[in-house]
Amino acid sequence: MSDAGTKSGSHPWLLSFPSLVLFLGLLVVPLALTAILSFNAFDPMSGTQGTFTLDNFIEVLSDAYYYELFGDVHGRGVACGGHRVSR
């Protein structure tokens, strides 16, 4: 009788294994692949190029449109969260 109690409580972390597999497969792996893909060059006519580049990040950080977009999203998030910051 005591043997069964020891066996059922010896590895409770195994119960989280299915959810860990789903977490890795549905969230971590796609995020990692997206991060890797963001460092590749893209040509509209031929698709993704296999060359490493930082041009995608330079384009986003140097374009005023993205600053306006991210500022608007930040303002809406702050407004919805109730933490209004005066500008």
C-alpha cells in the first residue's frame, strides 16, 4: 500500500509535459522562426533571400510612419489600461 503512494507522487512534473510540448510547439518555435526570418532579406519577386541583413530593423527604426504607429498603439494601450500619461 505504501508503495503505490510513493509511486504516484514521485514524478509530478511529468504531468506538465504535454502542456510544455504544446507551449513549445505553438508559441516558442514559431516565435524563434519568425525572429530568424526577420534577419533575412526579402525580394517581392523571388521571396525570401538566404542572406543575413539588418535592413529590416534599420527600415523600421528610421521610418517616421512606424514611430507614429507605435506611439498610437502605446497611447491606446495606456488609455485602455487606465494608466493615462499626460503628454
